[in-house]
Amino acid sequence: MLPGSLISAVGMALVFIPATMAAIGGVAPEQGGLASGIVNTTYQIGRLRTRRF
């Protein structure tokens, strides 16, 4: 279980951080909070859709 968790953590760092920077970096400073909220909400919805029960 630990190796899978480590691989997942590295993958998240390699994908989520650059994607967040790209999404938030392309908006006006006064809309940064809105962009951040949209990115985080989309991430949470994606996690729910791929969650195994």
C-alpha cells in the first residue's frame, strides 16, 4: 500500500501543481480567488468520480 501511495503522491505533485499554476496565473489578480475555487472544486469532483467504494 505504501508504494502505491508514494507513486500517487508524486504523480499528484507533477500534475496538480503545474495545472493549478497555469489556471491561476492566467487570470487578473482580483479574480485569483475565483479561479482557485474553480480549480479546487473541479479537483474534488474528479476525486469523487474516481473514488473506489
